[in-house]
Amino acid sequence: MTQITVIDDSTRYVEATADPERGTYLIDEHLLPAALGWELTPAGLCRATTCVPVPDVGALRVGNQLDLVAVVTALGRPVVIDVDAALVAVALPAEVRRRALEELRAPAFELPDVGGDLHRLDDWLGMKRLLVTFASWCGCRYDLPGWQALHDELHPDGFTVIAVAIDHAAGDVRPWLDGITMPVLYDPNHLLTEMYAISNVPTVVWIDEEDRIVRPNGSAFGTDLFTDFTGVESGPHLDAVRRWVKDGTVPVSTDQARQAVGDLSEDEVVARLHFRLAAEAHRRGDAGATRRHIDRAGELAPDDLTIWRAGMPLVGDDPFGDDFLVRYEEWKKRGMPYHGLPPVTVAESAA
């Protein structure tokens, strides 16, 4: 047996037996809760008060052990396993994303700040929240002072910016936090991109006092530093946020918000699993597994910058270099596919 790493909404370690022929791991039944947070009962696979019926329990077994892939499949979730690297990545429930995209309920999350302290979205319940995703591999890291200024301006009105770095280590984020006092978290396993169907940064989500998404994923900037490159001015969006905080004006209807963000494709979900394996392999210093999973993730999601551009630093490529610019131009020629609203215009901000 060997210790494997299982990554879904958290990272777990459990003893298992490799089954290379099946491309899976076999685990003892009593270790299933430690591996996945579920247990096998007469009612099926159960977690707290939720149970998933399993018509053929025998299909989950290989001898006296459970087939990890078969169990995850029975739960209705994609899974990627690297038997050689002892890594397993399991997708989050699609229901989480459906609630965000269709019901406009902000998915709950728990992420660390750069000091290692964990924070939950509902730490700021009762406030209007601007969820701003950025990254060390994106020029939008220089926008943090602009978001800080907005935070300071509107905080007395019951508002906060929550910045989340789509980065795999706290050390990647710290250099950009000088003078920043608003909440800044980081997402080492890119969970937010799966929960909210985020495919690029910066992506901004407006969340009200009761965890309702009032304006879903949208491209927005905290400053005009890169206006010449992006063609997007920060002012219209910032003014729209001020109107929302001050008088409750929302620039999109509920119906428009429900139709604004397309769901992730199956390939995009699986790409995120490969990325998680690559990030974990990188932390371990396994260059071969890192490259293998970054390449596969990029093949599955070529239009997702939180996949291919975020992966560049993990394999020693420059996310600001010529290779990035070439791929960026190719992405532009494909219409800049994006899961979200376009940038706010002057007309929208004044609506």
C-alpha cells in the first residue's frame, strides 16, 4: 500500500493500493470517509444527511476493497488519477455551479490568507461584497491599490472587497500586498474557478448582504494601468459599484444575470482536475508530472486563461513573455471566449 493524495474541496491523505491496469486505486472500506468524506451504507454512499443510492454495490468492489474511480463515478463526479504520482483529483458537485449560475446563490468557500488563516465567504455576511479574482501571473496584480481605494471609500457604507488570488502558493501573492489591508485570500487548488465558472482574471462578482449574486462574473479593472492593452476603462464599473452600494442600483436584471454565464464544459471541468494534479506535483518537485498534467489541461481548455496561462509558471514559462502574447492573440482571434459578462460600459454604469 502507498499513501495517496486526494484533492477535491480539501486535500486528504489515505493509504491505498495501486491498480495500474484499471488506472485506479483500491482502498479499504473503512478508509472511504478519510479519502472522500463519504461512507458506504445500506442506503448508498452517504455524507451527513445526503445519500446517493448505489444500485449495484458489487460494481464498486475489487475483492475486499473499493475501487476509488468506481465510487467517485457513482457519485456522479469526474475524477482524474495519476497512479504513478499517487495523485487523485475529484470534481466538485455540479450542483454548486448550478446554484451559482441559475439560482444566483453565491457558493460558500473557505480559503486561506497569505498568513495561513482560513476565511469563509460568510465571514462578511451582512455586507455588500465585491469578489475580485486576480493572480500573480496576470498584470491585474497591479490593480490591487485601485480595489483597495474602492474598499476604503465604500467600507463605511457596509461594503468590502474580497480579493482572491488564483495562485498555488502564498509566496506568489505576498509581493503584491504592500499597503493592502482589504481581505486578500488565495486559492491553491483553483476551487473558485470551478464553483463560479471563472475562466480568466480579473473576474469580478457582486454579492449582496444575503449571499445573492446580483451581478455575476464580469471582466473589470481597479485602475486604468492596462487600458491601452485591454481597451477597458475602470471608471464605468467602479461608478456602477458605487451606485449599487449607495442606492442599491443593479445594472443587470435577475433574468439577465441568470443568462450571463455559461456553465463549464465537461472538458473544462476535467482540465481543472489536471491542473490541481499539476499544482500538487509542482509543490512536490515532480517536474514530469507537472508538465504532463499542465499540457493535458491546456489541451482540454485552450480558451481558459486560468488553466493555460496559470500553468505557465509551473513549468518554467513566462506568463508575460512572447509565448503568452502569441497565445493571447490566438485567443483574441477566437473571439476571446469567456464565462461572463463583458466589461461595464459608460451607458451601463449610468443606467
